[in-house]
Amino acid sequence: MEHYQDSKKRRIMILKRILDSEHLSYQQLSDEYYVSRSSIANDIAYVKNVFAKERLSLTFDNSGTYFEGSEIQIQRVLKRTILNHINELEIINGLIDTSLLNEINSAFHQAIIEKQFEIPESYFQSIVVSILLIVQRTDKRHEINLKGKNQYGKYFLEFNKYPLVYELLKKLEEKNIYQFSPEEVQYLTYVIVGSGLKFFIKSENIPFSFRGKVRHLIQKISEGIQIDLTQDSRLEEDLLVHLYQLILRIEAQTTIVNPLIEEIKQNYPAIYGVVWFALNDFYRTYGMNLSDDEIGFVAIHFQAAVERIKRLNKILFVCPNGIGTSSYVSAKIRRILPDIDSIETASIEKIKKMDLSDVDFIISTVDIPSQEKPIVRISPMVTARDMKRIMNYYIDLIIENEQSSRDNRIVTEKTKTFISNHVYFDNFSSKKDALEFLINRHLFNSEDRKRKFIHSVFERESLQSTYLDNGFAIPHGNPEFVDETAISILVLDKPIQWALQKVDIIVLLMIREEDVKQVESVMKLIMQGIEDKNWFISKMMEVKE
């Protein structure tokens, strides 16, 4: 047995052996790889995390750790692992035939170019890896079984596109890479159409009822982040196609790895949290579980919409040389800063009497006496150096504003007041006990409404786990049975089992539909807590006191 002192390679090899149906004990692995049991424990923790990302879990018995699952589930785990290391092929060369990967990549890329299709790079890689796994594993008699998956058809409207997908795959057949069976073409059709090929699904062909659901989702998230995005037609059209294709991806049990997921969570915690909360409801009717990766992709659509409506308040231009010069300089500024809402011109005398609270910075052709607002000094002719100075200041201001909003890791007084009477430190042995404890802390107008709310909470958990990340779970029930909006936070002494994960912080959301705007500050707090749990717990202790 090779020593595998490199932990990355060793972890990938252990994952492969588990997927190959081996039962592996810590002592056995420690002996075989010549490393300590604690190193093996870390390796198994890594493997468990990969499975958990796909909402799958490992099984343990006296013979060791192993996995029982379908071929589709195995390929999902392999696909995620490969995509996570797609630029480190030496790490995963035990999982894939790299020469075969290059062949498929080249042939499929050529087919895409010939058909003039548009597809994002990350989605292209996802499709190529899906094809690779079909080819590689079928050769070893590991075949995908689509029996019982005929429900795809109810979502896949343009089934006449099936021949076009086959034409893409035919390029691989012509190069003698592989001959696809009808069932494999069917499976890859759902993978490809669900992977960002707008050519296959056009927004006008998506049912109007689905458009209505997307509009409701945009409205709900707009209320949650307290920014109105309901008039952004681009957001609606982009989401319409993306969310419809997302159904196909989930139905096909395929994976697209989001390479920006950690940055999205860290830089846009409120957006991510509110989108997570809203999508939990959106896809609940389909009985589907969403991965962090998929939620991150949707969050980016919303963040892009927010960026489109972001503007600096106002630039004040101070110039004593008359209206001609003022118009000239304003035109030059608008050329380099087209997104500015307002450029107002003022004299030095006028500026002394003005309310500058909505002014971001001042551009001036003359020296101005001491002024609280930042000033960019330029010449009346606005030289190239002046334009660079204005542009650099504008960029620095945007970065500073975004950085300050990200670094503003505080619990607002409003949020403290809202949760202060509902923060608990306790110990429970089960999810059921913890949830009933939290729900019983609140008043309902009737026992019947309370019973229905409790049922809705547990029903949601049975359809889709509300585990978020890093030991946080965010259970919530039907707002129809909530009489008073409230949020309860339970910090546990010891973690409890929550579906496939361990949870030690439970945040129960009881939000009426009309109070959905309360979600943003709480979700931002939760996302910051996920990043730094110790900070979150210390803040909850302060709030409780």
C-alpha cells in the first residue's frame, strides 16, 4: 500500500474506496496509510462533509465506515469532488482517466462551437464531468438507472430539443469515445438542459403559473432585504430561466459546484440568508432539497439586481467660471461616471448655505475653505490626470462603502430588542424536544392554531432540512398560523442530530407574511454567526443579560 502522506491524495483515495463499497475502520486506515488515527479522523470528517454537501450520509457499524446508495448518488459525490479539484488533476488522478477527460472536453467543446450555443464555463465543466462519469463508470458496469424518474417530462417543455442534445453527444460517438444508450442520452439531456443552455429553454415557453411564482419570490426577497427589485425585468427573465433549469438539475440529481459560494456567504450575508429563507418555501412544493451552491447562484442574481440600482447620492461640482465651464466639466464627469444620479453645480458662496448631507464628495476647480465632505481638486480643463483622480476616488469610495457595510458586524438595538426575551441556553437530546420547547415559549390565539403551526414546522423538516451551516438550523412553519411575529434562539450545550448534520444553535422563525422585512437583520446576524460562532454566542449572552 502506498504511504499517501499527502493528506489531500489520501482523503480522495479514502473517498474512492468508500464509494467502491468498502467498509473502512479508523485503525485499518491508520495501519495501511502509516498515519495516526487522528489524521484518519480528519480524513473521514472531510469525506463526510463532501457527502453532506450532497445531502447524503455515511453509515457506521462494527466493520467500519461505508456508504449505501444509488449510482446516481455515487456520481454526484464523484462529480463534486472532481469539480472541486478540476485544476489539481494530480490530486484526483485516482478518480478519473485524465486523457479521457481531455478527449471528452475537446469533442464537446467543438460540438458547442459548431452549434453556436452559449454556456458558462462552470456549467460546461459540470456537463463534461457528467459525461466522463457516465463513460468511465459504465465501462466498469456501474450504470445509471432512471426507472421511476419519468416525472422529468412534466417540467421539460421543449422535448423536441432531445435530438439536438443527441447531436452534441454524437460528436463524441464520431470520435469513437463512447456509444450512448437511449437512457444515457435521456439522462444527459436533463443534465445539459438544466445547465444553463438558454437555447433549450426560452422564457416565453415557461408556464405563466411559474412566472407568477418567480414574481412572488422576487417580491418576498425585496421585502426581506428592503430594496424593491420588482421592477427589474432583467432579474425576472434571468430568474425565470435559471429557476426552471434548476428544477431539471435537482430532478436529475445532478450537481453544479459554485466556486464562489464561500465568498458569497461572507460578502453578502443578508442577501444569501434571505434568499435561502425564500427559496426554502419556493421549492418546498416540489419536495426538493437545495444545495448551498444552488442558493449561492440565485443570491448572485439578486445581488446583481441590487448593484444595478445602487447609485452614489450626489456629486457637488464647485466652479466660479460660469455656466459654460460648468456644463463642460459636468459632461466630462458623466463620461467617466455614467452611473451618477446627480451632479449639482454651486459657487463657493452657495456651498456655505447648502445642506450637504446627501452629497458623497465634492469636485472643485478652486480651493475651498475647510469642509467636512471630501474634495477632489481638478483644473478647469479637466485633464487626463484629473479624470483619473476622479475615477480613482470614485472607486475608492465604492470599495470603502462596501467594506464598511461588510465589517459592520454588530447586533443593532432594534434586533436586540426583538430577540432579547427569546434567547435560551439549554440542553436537549432531540430535535423534537428542542423545537417543542421553543414553540411552547410563544402564545397562540388558539390551541388549534398552535397545533397546526407545530405540524407545519415538522412537515417542512420532513420535506427539506432547515440546516444552514456550521451547526446552525433555521426551522420555520406556515406563516398563516403565526399570530405574532417572533424569533427564538436556542444555544445548546451539546449538538443534536438534525437530519444528516449536527446542530447546536437553533433559530426558530415565526414570521407573519406582512412582517417578512424582519428577516433581513436576523439572517444577516445568523450568517455572521456561521462565520464566527464564538462571536455569535457571546453576543447572545449579552442580549440575554
